[in-house]
Amino acid sequence: MANKVQNAAADALAGLLFDGMTIMAGGFGLCGIPENLIAAIRDSGVKDLTVVSNNCGVDDFGLGVLLAGGQIRKMISSYVGENKLFAELYLSGKLELEFNPQGTLAERIRAGGAGIPAFFTKTGVGTLVAEGKETRVFDGEEYVMERGLTADLSIVKAWKGDAEGNLVYRRTARNFNPMMATAGKVTVAEVEELVDVGQIDPDHIHTPGIYVDRILKGPAYEKRIEQLTVRKRETHAAPAAAGEEV
């Protein structure tokens, strides 16, 4: 078996990138995103990309850096989020957008990884989502046909992995990553912790190594919060001293 472990993100992507390719990128908001691989894609200068991802990062981080560099031609996603540039590019006609209900996007990716070319769903029937798509009636209910999705390359981020590419995701980072790992012609994973083969309990593995072609330990992770909302502390009067009138 070829050695899957790579020393750096650029090494992990060597020979895989080309203009006009389709890339799936795991993550939900800014949680569980393959940020080191995204940075390496930015640095490569590859362009005219179609990117499949729930959202497109924020203006200065995650997939947002590829938008800022003009490297993305089309997004297949379900959420514009807090990325102002995403909205501006779409509304000005400079970015093509294939918008999906979030559950439909997840199932399209899962179907692609499972070798299912299409499926029917009630979600989106009678809306803009269904325009131009085949519909069919089952048991008196109308359904719209959605196509499975695959990619030239899937980039995913996990909490822990081993040298064979077995992956474990942690909490919310177990979002689009597992299904995207199955739907790429080539899958590259970055992990926070890289361990020897045999150190991960087989019952704890979320993505089997057979789906992963290359793996690297990311040097650092920012773990940003996309939007932090707090309320002002309530002010309380100091307690009255003994015998003092209140």
C-alpha cells in the first residue's frame, strides 16, 4: 500500500489540481473546515473552480479566500451566510450559484458517494428549486428529482486519523465531511491528531481509510466562531450595609 501520509498541504495536493475542476470542501459554517488545504489551493493559483460546500466561509477565511482571489466560478451550496463578497459576486452576475435546500445538498452528496445517480424528494416542489427538473407522483404526492453529486477532489477535516486514512470526527465537525469523503474521485484529509495504525478503535471510525487517498496533520487551526452574539451584563446596585436604608 502506498504511503498516504503527507508532510504539508501542498504536498498532499500535488498533481491533483487543475483549472475548471470540481472540489468538495467539508465543513459547516466555520466548523470542521479543511483550512490548511484551502490555503494550499489558494496558493496554487488554480482557477475556474466549481466548489461544493454548505457555505463559502467568511470574507477573510476558509473558502472565502478563494472567492477573494477570483478562483471560484460556481458554488453549489445551501447557505450564503456571513460572506458579503459571496452575495455581492452572485448579485452582480460574477459568480454562478446552484442553490440547494440543506438536506437536499447533503443527500445529493451522499447519493453521489453511494453511486446513486438521482433520487426523488418532496423538498422544493412548487418552488424555484424545482424549476427545470423532472417531477413525479408517488402515492398521490409530487416529488422532484435531484441528481447525485461527485467531485474531482474532496477535501475534508477530521479530529483524528491514522496512517491508513481512517478518520474520526468530533462533534459538530461531523457534518458534511463524512459524506464528502466518499464522493470524490480523490479524497485528501487533514487532521488535528495523526496516530499510528491500530490506535483508533474500529468502532469509533467514521470514515474508513479506503475512501482516503492522502492525509496530513494540520500544523495549526484557528477554530473561529462565525458569529458571536453576547448580551450586556446587567448592572446591579451594591448591597446595602447593615442598618442602611434602602
